[in-house]
Amino acid sequence: MFSERDNFWMQRAIQLAETAALQGEVPVGAVLVLNDEVIGEGYNCPISHADPTAHAEIVALRSGAKKLQNYRLPNATLYVTLEPCLMCAGAVVHARIKRLVYGAADPKAGAIVSMATVLNEPFLNHRVQHEGGLLAETCGHLLSQFFQARRQ
């Protein structure tokens, strides 16, 4: 079940997703939290950065790793507005994130529960707790609006 703090941090991720949309990027935001403090955050920016890996999750993980001067981020929670893709799910495992909380499911490319269940694979040497659906309607609406505007 989601806590009041989970809602708080997801609201911040939504703000970051809105920033991405204003820049013409797919509106996904991510906040990395450790001990109730932001250690990293990001939003989708692969177009503006000419970087196919510049997904919100990757940007937040890089920011957190730099802040802590460690590529491992145990005990951290990553809040993201959209179910992570395969690349981002792998990065979450490699960073040793303790918990992943996401908003909207991604029925086309989600690698947590929708198209794959990467975090549950038995060959992985790290287990990530994961929960989806936090403020899913709000997160999904941002994406729907963005793509609807692009089609017009």
C-alpha cells in the first residue's frame, strides 16, 4: 500500500514529467529518494540531449550516483510516472535500488508487469520491491494529452 510520503514524491515526479512535456519530450519524470531526501531526479530528455539512454529513470540514477559518489544506491526508492522499460529496469537492478514505485502502466513497453516481468527473473542477483499504480490516472493523463497533441 502507498503512504502519504509516496504520494508526495510521486507528485514531484509528475512535476518533472510536466517539465519534459514543455520541452517536447515524452512526459516521464523520476525522483530518487533516500532517507526521505531527494538524491537524484530527472525527466525524459533523449531528444534534447541526443542520447537514447536519457530516460527519466537513468537521469535520476546518474544524478543520485554522482551525489553519493557510488554507483550502488541500496535502500533508495525510485518514483517514476511510467512503468520502466527494459533498459531502465536493468539499470534499477544494477544500481541496487531497494524499491521502485511507478504510476501508469506501459502496455506497449513496460518491463515490470506489462510486457515483461524483468525484476522477477530468477537469474538476477538483486531483488527490487516494486509497486505500480500510484496516481496512475494523473500520470496516464499526462501521456495521453501529450500524444494526442502530437497527433493533431
